[in-house]
Amino acid sequence: MNRQSLLIVMLIALLGASALWAHQRMAGRQRLAEAAYDNLQQSRRCAAEIESIRRRPAIAADSEAIGGEVQSAIEQSAATAGIEAARLSRITPESPQRLGDSVYKEKPTRVRLTDVTLEQLVTFLHTLGRRHVGLNARSIQLRAPRPADTGKLWIAEVVITHLLYDPPETGSNH
């Protein structure tokens, strides 16, 4: 075999070895890519499950027995916000309403705060939501302050809600 043929054979062998190495490296990268894709799919399933759980009610009581607890939570949050008890002029629990076809009822409690600053109102609502999981402000109505109050003291009507677990009765339970 002459020198040129030997160089050609060595070049072909080198190219073959390079192709084999590149193929093995590519196959390894493909396995890593497949594993990454599987991880991505698992992460998406987990994210969807987390989102589903997050959209569920945070806490639902088993009965209306927590009515006193709701009133106590409202009073504690008002005190934390610097709202005197006399300024909590009304706390009125209302009848629960079923949420669509679900097993939950939403129980509103109407709260009237008189002569409070906006800062006190925001602190009250923030404290209520942070310290008492499951209580939410569904609506807030503000009445303009009287001119004599220099615009700093407001009257606020707030509807606080919490969920009750109350599956509808079926005909077989009667």
C-alpha cells in the first residue's frame, strides 16, 4: 500500500471514529432532551394542580358555629387597626347563599365602620385577611366624610364573607 492510500485509509478511519463519537454524543444529548421534556411535562402537571388547588376555597367551615369566631376576628382586626370598638357600629351576619352547584355556601357578614380613616380601613382589611384565613372582603362602600371632618374620616360598609361546607341534601337522606 502506498503512502497516499494509507493516508486515505487513516482519514476514513478518523472520519468514521469522529462520526461514531458524534453519534454517541448526539444520542446522549437526545436522552437528556427527552428527560428534560418529561420534567417539563411533570412541571406543567404540577403547576396545573397547584393552580387548581389555589383556586379552591382556602378554608370552609363545617357549620355556621364559627359565627362568633368571625365577629371576634372582626373586632380583633379593628383593634389592631386602631379602630375603637364604638366605631364598629354594626356587625350583622346574613343568610348564607349556595355558590352555584357546589357543596359550599358563602356566608356574608355586614360590617359598618364610622369615622375611620382610609389608613385604618386598609389596615383593618389587611389584618383580617392575613390573620384570619378564609375571611375575605367581598365589597366595600365608602360614604364621603362630612365637610366638618376635613375629609379624613369616612363611613365604610364592608361585606366580609367566609365559606361553609354544606353539601346539598339528596332525596335518599330523607
